[in-house]
Amino acid sequence: DFVGVAAPDLYTAQKAAELVQAKWSEMSGQPSNRELFDYLKANVATGGTGGSRGEGGGRGGASTIGSVEDGLAAARHKLDATYTVAYIQHAPLEPRAAVARWDGNSLEVWTGTQRPFGVRDELQNVFHLPEGSVRVQMPDMGSGYGGKHTGECAVEAARLAKAAGKPVKLVWTREEEFTWAYFRPAGVIEVRGGAAADGTLTAWEFHNYNSGGSGVNTPYAVANKHEQFHPEKDPNFPLRQGSYRALAATANHFARESHVDDLAHAANLDPLDFRLKNLRDDRLTAVLKAAADKFGWAANKSNAGRGFGLACGVEKGGYIATCAEVAIDRPSGSVKVVRVVTAFECGAVVNPDGLRNQIAGSNVMGLGGALFEAIEFENGRVTNAKFARYRVPRFKDAPQLEVVLVDRKDIRPAGAGETPLMALAPAIGNAIFAATGVRLRSLPMVPSGLKLS
């Protein structure tokens, strides 16, 4: 499963690699992105989980309270919908890289990783080395986003260094990064919901297939609910998948907050009022009100060319609410996110500047997965393995960003590197719906522009 060359300089190494005539065995009939979501539904493992386990794995069980069928029977407004989420790449500025050096049976590796101890254990296992004989140093790296947990590049550099008898530096090409690194899991999410005539939620059923259990549980008060994550049969993943910033919470919040928005419209209630009516969590209520106040929610009215949407949620001890304004050019189908306001509370604020940077960075990164990022593949082969064919957010895509920090000195601080990402996509989707009446239920929402006909 590995072919590599080592040389004194990059040019020689590249030319030598081109001369290697490797023959690989291939399996035919592997999935393509056209049938991805049918494949995910057809290959689930037995059981599931109602908790937050596993991006691509999981344990049996589900979370159930009351009777969903009884809740739907009591509902005036009912909605049943399916949401899908594509595979996306972490697309770090720096691809995987490592330098390996042997000294007898001792190994030292420098590599950009988020799990240096995990990489150390991986190297010990691959080379059958005793504990204490491997040292992994972690220099500053050009981003990871959950994509640099594994140590394959370190292992490859160490293999080459052992064979060459000299230190070896190895850097993956961008195409290797797009092809062999793991992706954020794709998923199918099925939701049924019901609300009484006054907008009170009476029933909630939520099933996530493959993308993960993080953020599955609804923060809204509902007497009758069933929530479940269905992992794939290991190792039946169509593509290699693993951790990504915010894990599955982005997918699950996209489905939930889109569905809640539709129920609000069905009940003829303002989306903010509908959420406040069904929330019993004071911390989430506070950030939702803070974001809406800063955004000027009450004064902003959607029209055919401009839409306003909001979304909120809870994950990893962080409470998030995001409001988004979008501009729609109907002739071309282009969608521009004009303004984003995010209120965030994660307990006591220790470093306000750092926290603002995390929130702003999450929103910029989240634009890609919300609007246009998607891995394309045919018979198991990735077909858009370069930035020329894989669209990431650009400077021109960045909206006006405003951050509201809700500082709770009475609560121990929690982390903030992931949670701010997850409310952006549903807020944008809800804004698009407010302007056009078109509900987009797949991420990315507008990879080729908005189709209004």
C-alpha cells in the first residue's frame, strides 16, 4: 500500500517517482457521489446512538421520550423532510508534512499534527518499537481543522528515512491531500416534526445516517421525541472519513434549524418568536436574543432580492446564535452573504480577542461547506482533487462579520474552537428561504448557483 522514493533534492525525487511503474489492485463497482446518499441509507449498522459518539462510528441505542406518533396526532402542523450533507475536505493551507530521523532504533519525527501522542503510538506500532524510543515534535502548522489527527505522513517519512539511512522530509502534494486524507463524513438526515396551532412543538423525530452523533439532541422543549444516529457498517464508508471542525454538529444543526424554521412559517410565527416560545434553556435564549438585537431582527424584512435568517444551538458547552443577511441576484442565481452577526457564550471569557477570532474564523470557514464545497468522486476515485476544481471561500465571499460575546463570569469557561461554526449554514439557508420561498435541504446549498425555476 506504499511506494516512495528519497533523493537529495525535490526535483530528483519527483523525476524518480514518475519512473516508478507501480501496479495497484483495484475493486470495481465502488460508489460515486451520484448514488452516495442511497448508499449511506442502505449500509447502516445494526442499532444506533442517541448520544454524541463517533464521526463514522458509534454504539447501539437511541434517545426516546414519550410517543412521536401521539405528538404528531396532536399537531396542527406536520412536516417530514430529508436533508443531505456532502463529503468535504479540510483544505488546510499546509498539506501533511513530516521530517523523520533515525538514530539506531530510536526515531524522532517533526510533523504538523493535532495528536502528537497518537502519532507517537502509531509509529511505535508500525515499526514495533518499545515505548520511549519514539519522540514526536509538533511545530506550528498551517491549520488542521480536525484533519491532522492521524500520522500517515510521519510513518511514510520514517519508512523512507529508514531505507535511505538519512533524515527524510516528506510533504504531500495538494492532490495527495485531496485524495488520501480523510474527509468530513457525508450524511443523510431524516426529520419529522409537529407543532400545535399556537406553535408549541408536540413531536420531534430525528435520524442521522453516517455523518455523526454530535449535536443530534434538540435543545427545544418537546414532550414526544426520538433521536438517533445510525453509523455505517464498518468499513463500508464510501470514502475515508474522520473528524472535522464541529464534527457532525454542523450537519445536525443545519437539518434541525431548517426544519424548525419551516415549522415556524407553517404556524405563521416569526422564526425568532417560534424558537423563543419552545426554548427552556436560559443560556441559549440569552444568546438568541443578543444576536437578534445586534442584528436588528425586528426591523429587517425580507424581499425577493434580500433575505434574513437565524439559527441557534448548543454543543460542547458553547451556546451559539447566528443571524445572516443574503443578497439574491435572480437572473444569475448568485447568492452573496452580506452580513453575519454571531452571539456566543461559553462561560467566562478569558481572552476576548482570541475568542472573537475563533468565531469570525469559524464563520468564514463555514461559508464553504454551506455554499459550495463538495468532494466529487466516481467509482471510488476523487475527481476534483485540486483547488482549481474544489471551491473554498475567497476574500470576495467574506461578509461583514459582527461578534457579540456573552460573558458569564459565574460559569467555568469551555472551548470555543468548534461550536461557532455550526449555526452559519442554517442561518444562510433560512435567509435564502425568506427571500425566495425555496428551501434548500442539501449542503452545499448553491454549488452552481440558486435554481429558482
